[in-house]
Amino acid sequence: MGKALAVSPLAPASFPEPPAIGGVEIATVAAGVKYQGRTDVMLARLAPGTAIAGVFTRSATRSAPVLDCQEKIGGATDEGAAIVVNSGNSNAFTGGRGVESVQAITQAVAKATGVPVARVFTASTGVIGEPLPHDRIVAKLGELSESLAPGQIEDAARAIMTTDTFPKGAGRTLSIDGQKVGIAGIAKGSGMIAPDMATMLVYIFTDAAIAQPALQAMLARLTDKTFNCITVDSDTSTSDTLLCAATGASGVTVDDAPEFETALHDIMLDLAHQVVRDGEGATKFVEVAVSGAATDEDARTHALSIANSPLVKTALAGEDPNWGRIVMAIGKSGAAADRDRLTIRFGDILVAENGWVAPSYSEEAGADYMTNAELVIAVDLGLGTGSATVWTCDLTHGYISINADYRS
């Protein structure tokens, strides 16, 4: 990667202070996989009895680590578990060598931590098509295992960054039947972000007790409302992985606790929004809300057509209230629409209605609204009760600069 990137203007003021999760130990190290002078490997060791759920990219060219994780999800939970992640190299499109790298790493982690190979989950993120120098990771596993300690989640968030400009974390402590339950999560993602599962790397830890099938169903359900509703550039990664580990250390069972699912949703949405806020070159955080569609699926199709349109996104970057591009994006989506029933708003500003610009709309008001860092584009189709909301960012010269220089 080329020059260091300036922190996104949409970044949070600071990394949050997620609760320490019982049954989770974390360590990080600089292994020199690609980057020099920074940590680039994260190891988490999870206590025996930990349930692990996961969702993964549906890319036809998904990486060896993704395929390995998919095979292991849903296994026995009486043993401990481990998660190891490297940045700088995705170990994707590396053929048999990619599989060999996964085997070498998982076996070495198992030996260093005492965790069975079948409970070691790996992920790699970075450049596609280059063999992973896994020996550099293996050489650091002794140091990593000796450094494992509770907390350290911000260090983990930093170690898995690629073109990210800030570490992403979220956490919450909630009370269930008078007992405390903690949830803490980290994510990485900035480019190659489109909704087709999790669209990045995400790791969420909780001390709640929950059966693996219940956790798996909950995670899949919430992913469709959070990570599958964001897009930066419409490109789906080969390495998308979202793992959620429930250690049970709190002794609080949450299989049927709606407040736990609500809290998990909030953390996942927070992390998803942070990914959009760190979209490569982004200067605008944009909510696209579609209502009045024939179905929810139609609403989602329209919302993504708007959110992924280069013409819409470049207009937002230039602070140009070019609502005609939104009309275009609706028309091309393939979902049902009626030109003469469309209503478009920028925030609270009525822009268009009944198939024409609204009499009350002024270009000055629209242009003034576009200067905001956070924008809402609202569309009503006037056809039914279907609705959907997605989140995106603008498309600037910065995106081109970052990706034109990515491998150098």
C-alpha cells in the first residue's frame, strides 16, 4: 500500500470502551506479512464451551480461509476455540498453496494454544492472488500465545486494518433478569464493500450463554438488517467473514431473550455504519430510505440502485443536488416503479412529487443541504407498503487514488 491515509472526516472521535468479555483472551503482533512497523496479526483464544456462529461471503472465488471456516461452523462446543487473523494478504486465489497456508497456520495455532484444529478459525485480508507468507505468522505464534490477556480489543481492531483509516469497535453491557451481559465487537472494512453477507471482517464476542443453532439463526437474521445493508463501491470481497463467539462466562442464557438480540443488532449496525464512514475517500455518510414499494425486496433493489450509482455518488461528492440521477437510478433498477407516483426528498426538503419537481423546491435549498456531512435521500414509490433502508457514502477522487496505488 502507498502513503499513509488521512483519517476519514466521518470517523468517530475516539475508539469506544467495550466491556471486557469473560472467556476471551487477545494478543496482537507485528509479523511483517506485508506492512512494516505495525501490528498485522491478531489471535483470540476462547474458553471451552464457546458457541461460534458465522456468516461468509457468497463470492464464487472465496478464499481458502473462508472455505475452511465454513466447514468448521456448527461443530462441537465443549472444547476451547481460537481465531487468528492477518492483514496485508487475503490468501485468496492462491490455489493449493492457499489451503496449505491455512493448514499450516491452524495446526500451529492448535499446538500453541491447546485448541483442537477443528476449532481454529482463520481469516486473511489484503491483496488478492499473492501467496501468503504463512511462515511469518507461524513464527510469531509462540509470542502471541504468551501475550494472550483479557481486553486488548482495540489492539485487535488495529491489527486487522488494511486501507481502514481508523479502528472500528463497539460494545454494550446490558442487564437480563438482573444479571450483566457484555457484548464487544470489532470490524475492518473500507473498500470492496457491498452487501452479499458481511462485506468485511467482523468479530463479535459476548459472555452470554446461547446454543450454537440459536446464535447462528440470530446472526444470519441480523446480518440481513445491518451488514447486508451497506455498500461503498458495490464490490463484494473474496474474504468476507463475520464470526460471533458466545463464551457463556456470564452464566446468563439468552436463547429467548429479545433484549439480547436487540443489543446485538445495535452493535452490528454501529460497526456497519463505521465501515461506511471509513469508505475509501468518503466525505459523506448517506442513508437511502425507500418506502411505498410494491414489496420489501423491490424497495431494497431501488435503494441499492441509488446507493451504488456512480453518478449519484459523484454528485454527492460534488455537493450537487442532482435529483435527476436518483430518478435515473430508480428507473434502471428493474423493480416496479411508476414515474408519476414518485416522491423524492433530501432530508426534510420535498424535491419532487407526482412525476415532476415539487413547486416548493428550490435549487438553493437543495445545494445547501448537500453541504452536510450526513445526508438522507428518501424515496416513496407510491405503489405499496414495501420499504428498505441502506447506507452508503460518496465517491471522490480519494477512492481512485487509494485503489490506483493499492499494490505499490
